[in-house]
Amino acid sequence: MTIGAFAGDDAKALRPLLSNDVYSDFSGAIDERRAAGHTLETTLVGINEADIVEAELQGRTAFITVKFVSEQINVVRDKKGEVVDGNPTAVTKITDVWTFARNTRSRDPNWTLVATRSPS
């Protein structure tokens, strides 16, 4: 959902999925893309790995960090539809590390994305 909403410039759909800091980063990137007249096309070909690399409890908040290895096609196009970045026929292996949080006493079963990074 997060990848699709980001690629589709859907900040409204991103809002409940992200912490304030991560939302600010993602919505800022969307605004920059729009201002440049660019669109992002992302095709998630598949998730090859999803490994928990860390988990902890801080008070009532549980944190879980997951390393995702996926195959994606990412293309940025200009207003005319011309490719300005990426390749519409090339599948790229992407590795991301995402940290999610959830208040363990909340009735809401959803986790919030609170941090993203590339693997070190």
C-alpha cells in the first residue's frame, strides 16, 4: 500500500500509514515530483525476502524492523511521458529496511511506518 500510494502521489492514503516524520519526507518527495512535472511508475514484481532484523518494546510501543528485498520496475516520466529516470523494461533488486511501530494497548491492529533506510 505504501509503495503504491507513494508512486501514485496519494499523500492522503499515506497519512494513516506513516509517522509524522516519515510522512513529511514522503509528501515532500511527492511535492517535488509534482513541481517538476514528473510522474513515478512503480511495479512491484515481487518480494523475495522479508526478514525481521530487530524487535523491541519501549514502554507500550512495540517496534519491529524488517529488511525487505524486492524486485521492482521504477520509471520517472516527464509531462510528455518521456522517461527521465529508470527503465520501463528493467527489473531492479531493491533492498530497504523499514521500522514499524504500534501501541500494544491500541485496538487498532495497524502498524505505522516510523523509519526507512538503506541497509548499512
